[in-house]
Amino acid sequence: MRDYIALFNDGAKLYRDKKFDDALFLFRELLDDVPDDFAFRVHRGLALCLLETDEVRTALRHYGEAFRGAEKYGDSEDRRLIASNYLMYLHYIDGISDDFIRDEHFRFNDIFDGIAPFSYSDDERERRRKKRKIRVGYLSPDIGDHIVMNFAVQLFAAYDRDRFEAVLYETGGSRGEVTQWLETMTDGHRDLSGMSPLEAAKRIHDDDVDILFDLAGHTVGGETLAVMAYHPAPVTMCGIGYFDTTGLSAVDYYLGDVYCDPPSADDYFRERIIRLPRSHLCYTPPEAVLDCKREHEAHDDIVFGSFNNFWKITDEMLMTWKEILSETNGSRLILKNVRRGEEHARRMEERLKNMGFDMARVEVRAASFRYLDEYMDIDIALDTYPYPGGGTTCEALYMGVPVVSLYGSRHGSRFGYSILSNIGLAELAACSRDDYIARAKAIAGDRELIGGLHENLRAMMRKSPLMDARGYLRDIEKAYENIWQDFLT
């Protein structure tokens, strides 16, 4: 047997050097030569390389193999990192049942079987009952310039300081100007970077936090969930930054709303769902909007577009968009990625050619740092499925571009439906592929409506629950008080 560890390290170096095709070749050759207790590491290496080459479905298959191998042979750190990435990427692929996604998430809980979570006695309840304010902790790997902060900043800026305290807990240690700005809004910021999950949990527990809100879930390798597993506050919850159950028994609640979470959603969460009566998201536009000077001008032919991550664009979605183009005379499609690199744009062009698209009607653009003005190049945005846009959809709408969205049965597929419903455009959300095509065609055929929306969408958003910070905080603080009373009694 070859020195498989040395060869694996060679493959890992090729990956770090961004030589993904070479790393793929080596990992594939290596897979037949490694013992069972090491194979999961090679599967993870293959998955990482395949993601970088935009082969998401095949990458997910290898992540699944890595997940199962790590369950048998990995330590808790291996298992958490692999499991969280696998669970995250499950949402990018169509054809996976809600039952399967739930069951895979629930298995995550097994990783933490051996730990002893903090407990809270009747005496502890009595002591906390005497507190004048509820202390809410917000846990995130990145409290800074991150899209999640566009949905979380009002939690820090607009809370009722007579009834609540807010403390930020950051595990990533990427302290920058935005972090410092957010710090000034709250009652404290704690840098947990470099601490073990237990040390971080103890720090939160010692701070006497009442409700701990994890804003990340399975993103960033489940880093924050390793802390949440210790149940470092009497009440724990997750949401905003992750779009499904955590699978952890140590997380008590999940933040949703009446649009994202129909009654059937309860069967797919380990947590109890808090259904806000309007939106569970409160959008704050990025400052970059202030630099946008272009105004939308009607095009001779309708231009559809998607600025979503190319990993979200399934073959089924592309075939749906191809049908929309074929049934909308003269229309064009612009696809712009969020991930940097011309190679991703080239691979998307190859996909489109192989699927029979008329490339004279399609433009593929690589990601760029300043891109919001480019929304003026499109008339109608087409959302992805089963992983729709959240921040991307809000950006498009705020830039005046109507969005047609397809939704399913689970929380993570219904962002578009919730966002559109909250701004009064539920008719742009479709519950089936045929309905999605029909709605895209209908709005494309109404130039007066398109013009009116481009002119008025920003004002509609500002007046809607999606940007009503005061109303949002009223709803969420009522929820905080309700779950806190449930704990006390």
C-alpha cells in the first residue's frame, strides 16, 4: 500500500494552491488505496474540490459518504465540520425529500451525546425571575460585514432598552469597522475566538444570558452549534442565518413566520417554531446602495436575470428558465454569480451550451465587488429553487426589480414567498413549476406593471413589514417575553 497519508497531504496542498483538477485526480486515485477509517477524509477532499469546480450534486454525494464515514471513524471535530457542511449543501439540490433532510439533521445531535449541558434548577428560575431586564445574547461567527447582518442589525439597534439587554458573542474573531460600529449599539461584545466550545459556553453562561440566539446554525462548519450544544443559557434559539432545523436537542426554538412555516413544518423541526405574524426577517440595505446612480430604462425586449450563487442553479431550474425564454419572444437572460472567478462563469456557459440554450440570448457575468447598479440591466429577476434567494431577493427588490419566486413545503424553500407576501406581491410567488413559468410570462407581458414596480418597489419595501424595524422588534420582543415566561413557569 502506498503512503496514503503523504499522498492525501499532497492532495490537500493542491487544493490550498487552487489546483483543483490536479487535487481531484489525486484524491480519486487515492480512494481505492486507503483503509476504511481514513476514506471519509478523502471523500471530504473530493467534495471540497468538486464544489470549487461547480459540480455541486457530485460533491454532495461525496459529502454524504464523508458524513457516514466520520460517524464511524471521526473525532467529534471531524464529525461536526463534515456534518454541518453536508447538511448545508443538502439544500442546494432538488429531488431530496423533506423527510430525508430532517432525518439527516436529527443525526447531528448524536455528535454531542457525551457532553454535559448546563442545567437550570428551580432556585435558578427564582433568581432570574427577579431580574428587571431579559438579557439576550446573539451568537455568530462573524459580527461584521456579512449578509446576515443586513437582517440582524435592527436586533442590535432598535431593541427596547428598558426591557432588554443585548450582548454580542463572536466566535470568528474577524473584528473590523462594522464590528466596532455594531458594538456601540449594544450592551457588550465578547470575542470567543480561540476558545474551545466548552470555554465559550462557560463564558456565555457566566454572563448570565437568559436567551441565547444563534444566528449561524450549520453555516461555517457548525462552529456556533458546538457552543449551543452545552445549552449555555436557559432558553436557546436559532434562525435568520440558517434555514432549517439544527437537529440539536439543546436548541429550544427556531425563528420563523406564518409564510415560511405552515403547520406541517412542525414535523420537520426538533425545535419549537416561533411563528412571527409578519416577517421573521427585517432587511436593512447595504450602504453600497448610496453609490448607485443608474436608473432603470425599459429594454426593447424583456431581460430576465438572476444574481444568485451559481451553486443554487440546478439543471431543473435552467430548463425552467429556458422554457420561459422560449415562450417570451425576444427575451434575454443575464446570470451573474456571487462567487469570484471567471472560471465559474466559463463553466456556467458550458452548462448552458450543453443544455441547448441559444447563447445569443444569454449573458453570463462573473462576480464583482460593485454590482448593484447592474440590476438596472434586468427587468425581472428569476429566483432559484429549492434554495431561493434571501439577501439577493431583497437586494433585487430594493433596486426596483420584481422577483418571481417558486416555493415548496419547507422553511428554507419559502423565503421568496415570505418576502413577496410581506411587501404585497404574493402573486409573484408560485407553488409549482408551471405556475412559476406562467407568472414570469404574465409579468413579462405587462410593460406598464414592470415600469410601475421599477419606480415604486423601493418605497413599497420601506413601508412594508420587511423594513419596519419598530414593528419587527415589537413582534420579536413579544416572542422573547413569551418564551422567557415559559421557562420561568
